[in-house]
Amino acid sequence: MNTEAQFYTLPEPFPCRAGGVIPEVTLAYETYGELSEAKDNAILVFHALSGSQHAAGTCSSVAGAEAYWTEECHPGWWESFIGPGRALNTEKFFVICVNYLGGCYGSTGPHSPHPDDGKPYGSRFPFVKTEDVVRSQAALLDHMGIEKLHAVTGPSVGGLLCLTFATLFPERVDIVLPLGTGSKLSSLQRLQNFEQITAIESDFHFNGGDYYDGPAPQSGLMLARMIAHKTYVSLETMENRARGELVQPREGYSFYRLGHQIESYMFHHGQKFIKRFDANTYLRIMAMWQRFNLKKMIGVDTLQEVFSRCTHQRYMIFSIDTDVCFYPEEQAELERLLKEVGVRCLRITVHSEKGHDSFLLEPDLFTPHIRYTLENDW
């Protein structure tokens, strides 16, 4: 299936919650399946950190994203989950996936031209919070005439957005399906995210975010990706993948020579990533994650008060037993909070050797539970 990005421009300037106004916001999105006449079968998917609106099918180009849309982006990132008879069954549901506000795959972001002078926003692009991303996508739903979603779902950072939507607009969603995520930021995540932010900002070419007319901060972005990547894939999986890797020399690095396949594997993945992603977008998403706070967003003192707004909803939460990005204890805590305030909730632990990225790689472990939740009442 060949797919094509669609674009929606919000009718008014967009004020960000942390300050600043974006004069004109365009969102890139894709849809799969057919919207019912009653417009009651829509599922909104939030992509993970470095994902895009292109969740299924094949898409060879996206207007405005030419600099980053490499061959690695052509297949849909959740292809094995979306389609006829799959977890998000397009014979029954209308699936929507949108590139985040601040993204680099067609939505307005730091690399986009500012309407005042045509130059990239760069450092002028505001700080974006999870509620900004959610509010922008709610505006797209309004444009489509979708008042209420059948479900919201998302893995990893997408799960944070999923929870943000469910609690900011509780009346607009029935089913909530977060995969490998948490209800608050852990200290380990905060430190790892801070390391990645510092790696990018320390790159000589970063230039405060205004680098589009010169060299990009590729070394900083590559280091940030390497810091993160080791939390996405289990060490066993990484070792297996690296086993046949040839140890290659690193051009531009004078002292340390790579001495092991796993080093070469990690360096290779970092080099691939910098070809398909923008450092400023990476920073915006990292900063958004750092400021994720449902209590502050709603204006209450406890997470129990946050989720007490959601008693009509149903939650199916997924843990991955080898996940070291969002540990299973984080989903257990979310389950406890929901049940304390009377929200219907089930939690499934997926047993996998793949680690956090199991939600990308092993559809058979998730599909029966997702389909059961979406297609039945309980």
C-alpha cells in the first residue's frame, strides 16, 4: 500500500503553553481505513520520539521533509500493527497518525520557514509541551468533524502523549492504550534525557539552534542517539545484531579506534540516525519529555485527581519485562493509580527478549490484547 502525507493548517496562530506564539501551524498526517458515517470509529496514534505520521504502508517522499526523509523512513513504522485484520483493524477503524508539532517530517518545526522572513525558525521556535502537541491534534480532529475518539494509543513517548490526550480531553476518548510508558518522569529518564540535550547543545556547530545555513550539529545528535539507543534494545538483542558487524574505522576521530563489534554497531546506528532527523526537533521532544507533568497540566495536587476525570474510560496498559527505558514498575504504578479511582484497567506484561522496542518488532505479542480491547466491551 502506497500512502501519502496530508496537511492541515490551523486557522489561527498557535499559542504555546510555556510562552510564545507560532504564527502558522501546519500538521502532516496520514489516515488508514474509512471514517464511519457517525464518525465514531477513529483511533488516534501518537508516534514514538523519532517516529513520524507515516505509520503504515510505503511513502517515498513528504513535502517539506526532503532533507530528512531517507529510505529508512519509507516503510511505515507500525506497519505490522495497522491494516486489515491487524491490531488496529482498518476494516473496522479509521486510524490517524500525526507528526508532532515541532517535528521534522512535514509538521511545522524549527527547520520550517518563518512566515516573516522565510528563514528557518531555529532558536525562535518555542518550547513545546505535551499539551501543545495534543491541542494541535485536537484541532485537526475538529477539522475532521470527530468529536470523540474510539481510542488513543501510543508507544514510549507516544504513550505520554496518549495519557496527555486522555486526561486533558477525557470527554473525547473511550479507550486508552499506552504501550511501554509511564504516568510521570523517572529520575533515570530525566538524567538520560539531560545527557542527550547536553550532547547536542555542546556540539560546536549547534550555534544556539541557528545552524541551518551551515554545518549541522551531527556529532552531538549522534551521541544523543547512542545514549538513548541502549535503552531501546536489550543488550542480548544488541549483542546478537552486532555479532556479524565488521569493526570499521571512524573518520574524524583521532584517538580511539573501535575495538569491538558492539561499538561499531552503535556508531553505525548513530550515523544512520543523523541523516534522517533534525537536532532542533530532537531537543524539542527531549525538553517536552523533561517537562511532562500531568498534575501541573490539570492543576491538581495528585495523580489520583488527574485520573479521577477518566472514570468512564477503559485502559489497556502494556509492560515489556525487559524494558529499561520505561521499566515495568512504571506501568504497575499507573495501573494502581487508575484502579484506586475506579477506572477500568487491565495490564498485560509482554515477555520479550527485545527490550523496549518490542512494541515495534513483535506484533504477535500485542495484537490479540489490542484487538480484544478495541473490539469488545469489558
